[in-house]
Amino acid sequence: MNRLFYGDNLDVLRRHVDSESVDLVYLDPPFKSDQDYNVLFKEHDGTRAAAQILAFEDTWEWNTEAERQYEEVVEGGGKLSEVMRAFRTFLGNSDMMAYLSMMAPRLKELRRIMKRNGSLYLHCDPTASHHLKLLLDAVFGAECFRSEIIWKRTNTHCDARRWSPVADTLLYYSKGNTPTWNPPFIPHSDAYIADKYRNRDGNGRRFTLDNMTSPKPRPNMMYEWKGFSSPPCGWRYSRETMAKLDAEGRIWYPQDKSKRPRLKRYLDEMSGVLMGNVWTDISPLNSQAQERLGYPTQKPQALLERIIRASSYEGAVICDPFCGCGTAVEAAEHVGGRQWIGIDITHLAIALIKHRLQNAFGDQIRRSYEVIGEPVTLSDAEVLARENPYQFQYWALGLVGARPTEQKKGADKGIDGRLFFFDDETGVTKQIIFSVKAGGHITPMFVRDLRGVLERERAQIGALITMADPTREMQREAATAGFYQSAWGKHPRLQILTVGELLSGKTLDRPPTRNADSTLKKRAASVRTPAKQLVLP
């Protein structure tokens, strides 16, 4: 069963993920790379309490939690302890040191859960990659370093007094000496094909000619073949193999006997070009990308699919401990035959992933995974509402399949979430808007405000989600909004749903849709083709 965890990934890994149970780890840990480099090393007093890392905030500060995790790693001894003490001497109580202190125990746990043939890909930018590589050397051993992959993520732009930074780094490590590896190939370029595969046989198949002589002396392969004398070092193939190739029409014979026969290699039988560690064929997500969700650190799905295909087989378990908007999770589903574990510390991310999966694979996907760590009782929800109203809002919207609105000043005033849907064959987008109230005191004014927003937005349905039961006046106010008429009947235009009702199974009264809801910014296609499709032999 696939699992999506809400919570601190360090705690989740320690409590819920067994040792040697994961085949492939991909992580893109948050890091505030857009800051000035010197600001990252600003000293702090070490007394700040650790705060939950909120969505879209890649902040790491030196505080009491960072100090605690640093001490825990150092007291554990070994190479990791040594490198962390060296970092502390060099970096002091800086944000970079806090980042490394948070990463060290997590990398240690990730190595624990990996199988002996498992692989790990850590995605980072050059600001922190050199520190992270030393940290990974300490956790996995320098001998387990496999590759440093450079992914061109953007085009050049004007930067003061430096080469324009256009690439990210992926650090690839294995747990053992024999990691799972499916050599990745990409198709030959049109220019290469035109130059190297100029010949065609009677069926129009392209082929190139390859040498059939041995590169080193092979006395047992020195024989005459169909009037062609033996090469100085002999043939590459035995007589039996030569006869088989000849019968299949795979040998090209020159008219000039001073030349030698050559082997026909057909283009449609070639795997393509073996990939190197510089990837320039996967484009970044631009503002018009179909899969773009508005998550600032989102990576292209093709990037994750390439990693999954290369470093896992069918039946493998993929883990992303910083799963954010769920690109690795959807990629694992799209590649097929893989299971996955996703972990994130915000309800916003968990809600986004659930609806991303529904959009890509339909309602049936919900039965293939479980969510762990979300409130399941009214008392759980009340605690979340008191401790973190924003996280409560994200979670409550997830109960009804809504996407939280972007929290920008002056934007979407009066709207906490939206759900776009299609209920007919016209292709016209319809929408439901949501307002969430975490507090216990609610009044008819909330309903009237929502009705005003409903009219302003020309939405079909509006819903108010509350912790407390609505008053009779609120219910009467909602009833005055009338109904939205669909082919399936009438649906109240203003609806009030309590968290208790939603937890007990009550749903929004709305028309069924002919496809998955378009909850995300762009409706995700079920099948996407990368810029260049990988071919595995």
C-alpha cells in the first residue's frame, strides 16, 4: 500500500519506515537559495524555538532545535560526527550550519531504510551542494558516491560579476556496491542519423556499417571468408556466427576484394545514446506548463521519471521525504509498477498531492494509498485549529477536494479555496468557492459575505466550512441564495458544512463530473511525454 504521511520526516522515518525497505530515495530539501550568499551565514543567538516549516518558505535558522539535532549527531560518533564538528568550526552558528544540522540525522535515517542495492538522489543548488556532498560522504562513504548530475533548469540571465547560474545539482549515492541500474538511453539526434545512417536496405530500413575485424590478435579467428582474406588480427566473429549473419543479410560485401566486409547495424535496433551526467533535454516548468501547480520548488515530472526508470525495477518502493507538491509520487504512479512513500510537514502539501493524483489518475487512485497523520476525529481537528489555523484551513479544504488559494495580499479576498469542475459536454469551466472558519463563534454575517463573493466571482456554488454548528439564521440566510441547476437536479448555491459532518462522511451537494475535477491550476494530462523519451535496453 502506498503511504502519504503528514509530519516531520525525521519522526516519520524513525517510527513508520522499516530498515532496508526502500529501493530509491529522491529528496529536494528546501533551501533558501535566492538569498544573498553572505546572509546565509549570518550568526544567530541560538535561543529561537524551532518553528514548523511552512509551505513555500525555504528557511533554516540556527535555533534550539538545530542545536539539539547537532548535539545528537555529534554524540553518535563516527565519520558523521567528525564532519559535523568540522562544519561547526568553519560555519559557526549560521543558517547554513542549521541546514546541515537538520539534514544530517535525516540522511542517516534515509540510509537506514534503503535496501543494499538502493540509491539516493539529493537535489540541490550550487549554494549548498559542496557542503551536502561532504555530508553524504560521511553518511554513505565516499566510495558510494556514483555521480554528480548537472541539470540545466533555466536559461542564462543577467547577473552581476558572475557566470549566470542555470543549473541544479543532483548528488547520486548508493548504499552498496551493486545498486539497481538500468542504463538510460536517449534517441539519436536527426543530424546524427542523417550523417551516420545514410544507407537503406530494400525495405527502407536505415543502417550504418561497422567494422568486423578484431582489434587484437585472435589466431583462431584468422580464416578466409567468401574470397576475402583474413584481417591481420583475425575476424571479430567465428565462422558459425559469420554464416548466421550472412544468412540474415547482415553483412555488406564490397566489390573490391582489397576491402573487407562490414556489419550492417540497423537504426531501429539501436538503443540510442547512453546518457551522461549533464542533462539539457528536460525543460524547466515555465508559466504555461501544463503540469505547473504554482509550487515554487516544483520540478518537471520527466526529471523524476528518468531517475525512477534508471534506478528502480517494477515492484520497487520509492521514498520522497520532502514531497512538496508530489512530483515524485505522481512520477512513480506514471512509470507504473512502483510503490511510494511521501512525507511532508504541511497540510497544504498533503491536500495538493491528493488532488494532483486524483486529477492525473481519476477517483480510483484514492483506494491505492492511505494518508497517515491527518486529524481523524473532531477533537484532533479542534487541536489543529487552535495550534495552527492556516494548517487547519489547508486540511479542511482537503476534505472537500478544494485547492487552497494563493496567499497574496489583496488576491482572492474572501476565498480560502476553489474547486473547478466540468459537468457537461460544453467544456465550460464551473467553480465552487470555499470559506473556512476555524473559530467557534460564527454568525449569519459569514454567510452574507460568502454570498457577496459568490456573486462577484460568478461561481456556481459556495460553501462555508466551520467547526461549530450553524445557527438557524445562518441556515435561512444560505437558503435565500437559491439553487444551481445541473442535469442531475438542483444543488444549493450556498452550503454550510461542519468539520464533524465531513469527518462522518457527509459530502458537498454538487453535480457529478464527467472527469476528475480540475482542482489544480492546469488540468493535468494523464499521460505526458518527456522532451526525449528514454529507452531502456
